[in-house]
Amino acid sequence: MECVPKRVLIADDAVFFRTLLKDILLKGGFEVIAEAENGEEALERTKTLEPDIVILDVVMPIKNGLEAARDIARLNLPLKIVMCTSLGYEPVVDEAMKLGASAYIIKPLSEKKVLGVLNALYQAV
């Protein structure tokens, strides 16, 4: 049985959601190696830290989550991109998947929802 990658970078401009997500991930056995408050920070930290999973909020300043997903996917690193947003409409989901996202989590966040999505990413392998 293959071990689920555990090193996670969280990018969300809201401290509340970063903290909530971090707490959920820690309970689920994940290691949060970095946080970012915008897409540009997420891209730079991904380049230097090479996390297994990058969780991106869609709506962020400087570089939004869709732009960050596109740029991170272009790095060709062995990681999964998970989009996280309260905007749950189909065009955003489709666009995120086209830009390199592997999964999508709709806010409000729950432990069951977040851990279910992250663990499912690696069971399909």
C-alpha cells in the first residue's frame, strides 16, 4: 500500500480559513509546511518547498487561485493542486481543472469533507 503524501501548502487570504484548514489537516495526519495569503506567495513557496499538495483559495489578491494553479502546474512538480472556495459554480470548477487542479473543496469547510477529498486523490492511483 502506497503512503499518502502529507506535506501541504495552504494559500488563502483569510487567516480564519487558513487556521481552520491547518487544524483539520493536522488532525488528519498531514504536515502543513507553509501558508500563503495570495497566489504569488503560494507560487514562490511551492518552488522552494515542493509540497505534495497545494490548497488554493480561488479568490485572493495579487494573483488569484486560478492564476496560481496555472503557474504551479507549469512547474511540473509531482504534486496535487486542490482548489478551495465558496464559489461553487460549474465554470470555476471547470476552469480550475483545466488549469491543473486535481480536486475541489467548497466552503464551508468540514473535517470530513477536506480529509475525504485529500485522501481520495491518492486512492485513485
